Amino acid sequence: MNYALQTRNLIKKFGGFVATNEVNLNVEAGARHALIGPNGAGKTTLINLLTGFLEPTSGQVILKGDDVTQLGQHQRVKRGLARTFQINRLFADLTVLESVIMAVNERLGLGARFWKPVGAYPDAIDEAVKLLEQLRLLDVAHAPTRSLAYGKQRLIEIALALAAKPQVLLLDEPAAGVPTSESRELFESIAALPREVTILLIEHDMDLVFRFADQISVLVNGALLTQGTPEAIANDPKVKEVYLGEAVCG
Ligand code: ADP
Ligand code: MG
């Protein structure tokens, strides 16, 4: 099996509290993998361990077969692991296209060259336009980032993350704060990303999860309860028990 991202016996303790309990996660290359579980199950903690934002108490994080446990966040990004961050003020003041060009420039090592007009690098412009096309954002390319609806802003954040050319993209509740009327479209755009990008995402809306995912891992009390196809997960009595009548089956 070709795995993009794995953990081995990953443990994270906060004092005496075990937030991540011997997690062995296997995310296949090209997967649309969802991480689900009740509030406080440790989903965000696990993502933070994967990105290097948090250091594990013990265990390993394996990116494309390499142990990256000792690497910092930036080094993991360089090796192809990206996550989204909320649009910062700098980007909010720019147009959508300018924001993505800045992010592409950053990867190309051109940095934020304010003394040159943004877009002075034709290759970066081309790449930014392609990213906007992929995420169906071309129609708002020249709108100020801050003027857009929440759902579109989340997509821009994903475009900014994709500008780093990641092989693995981690999304922690990308639809949080997005009105239901926009979340379906947001997920369709995420699902339509090229399969070269492996996606691991946290989402609590089971409708969205079952529409999107081809693999689901269920985290409970910091430990992986099970992993499987949406069908297997929907029919798993252990999972049903955890969700106590919640609409796991969509
Ligand atoms: P989820 O994202 O699944 O809702 P979290 O990973 O945010 O869960 O949290 C899992 C558990 O770890 C929670 O009980 C939370 O209170 C605890 N926790 C998370 N971060 C910290 C921290 N920095 N210090 C202490 N406890 C934490
Ligand atoms: Mg969380």
C-alpha cells in the first residue's frame, strides 16, 4: 500500500490527560480521508501533531515513508504537508488573485516583494490563475479577499495552502462558520481537487463526510476506534454506539 501519511503509536499527553492514545493512522496516497469523532475526541490535537505544531509525547509521524517526527512545521510544509490558516490581514487587503500570487511567490522564494508590483512574475500569475480555476474562484479573482462570503474565503485559504504545492492537505473543519447554503459547494470544490493531493479532513457534518470521503477514521477518547470505507463505518455497531442515534448513516 502507498501511504501518504501515517502515525505509529502516536501518544500526546497534556499533564496526566491522554489526548492522543497510541494512534496508528494510515492515509493512502490520493485518498479523500475523513477524521471523525465526538467533540473533545482529540481530532484537532492529532492534526496539530501531524503538522508539527505540537510535539508528541512518543510515537512517530511518517510522511511518504519518511519519519518527520523531529521536523518543524516549515520543514514539513517543504516536504509536501500543508494545512490551511485563516486569511491574515495582509491577504485580506489584497484581491483574491493578488493573495494567491503572493503565496506562490513565497514558495518560489521570491517572498513578499512589495517594491515590485504584485504580479510582476508571469509564471506566478499563471500558476495562481490555475489554482483559482481549480477552486472555481476565477469569477471573484479581482474582488478584495475581505469582501467575499465565508465559504469563498475558506476556498481562498485552501488556494493559499495549495500554492505550496503540497502532496498532503490537512483541513480542520473547513466548513466551520460557513452557512449551510455554502458548505455543499465548498465541499464539492474540495472534492474536485486533483487526486495528486491527498486530503485528510475533520468534519462533523456527517452528510458532508459521507459525500466526500472514501476512507473514514473514527477517533474516540484520543484512540482510533476503527478505520474503513464510508459503507463499513455506517454499518459499524461500535460507531453507531458512539454517536448514539446521531445521523451517521447520512
Ligand atoms: P476535538 O478536535 O476532537 O474536538 P481536541 O483535540 O481539540 O478535540 O481536544 C481533545 C482533548 O484534549 C480535549 O479534552 C481538550 O480539552 C484537550 N486539550 C487539547 N489541547 C490541550 C492543551 N493544549 N492543553 C490541555 N488539554 C488540551
Ligand atoms: Mg477540533
